[in-house]
Amino acid sequence: MSINSLRQIRESFMISKAELSRNAKISALTLTRIEGGKPCRVETKRKILLALGLKLSDRDKVFHLV
């Protein structure tokens, strides 16, 4: 897969972009960019993982290294 799995995981949890961005305390635009494959800060990744109820050790399943 050429982009990260965040969108697929979010959709499998049946969570909207608005809901995830609100729970992670990031903007919906930031979430859209990340789902589109743009880089983000480690802190932003941490917020997203926790908002999804995932462990920090799951980061490689959600955010693939380029």
C-alpha cells in the first residue's frame, strides 16, 4: 500500500474523520493530510493512536515508514 493504513483502520472502527480528529484533538484538515500520506509529528501520531484505542506499539500497523 502506498499510503498509511489510518483511513482503513478508522473506517473499520466506523469512526468519522470529524470524530477521530475531535477525540485526538487535532484538526480535520491535519487528519485528511495524514490519511493522504503526508508526514506528521510523533506527538500527532501518538494522539491518533490513543484516540483509536490502540497501543503505541501498534504505530507501525497504522503509520508505515517511507
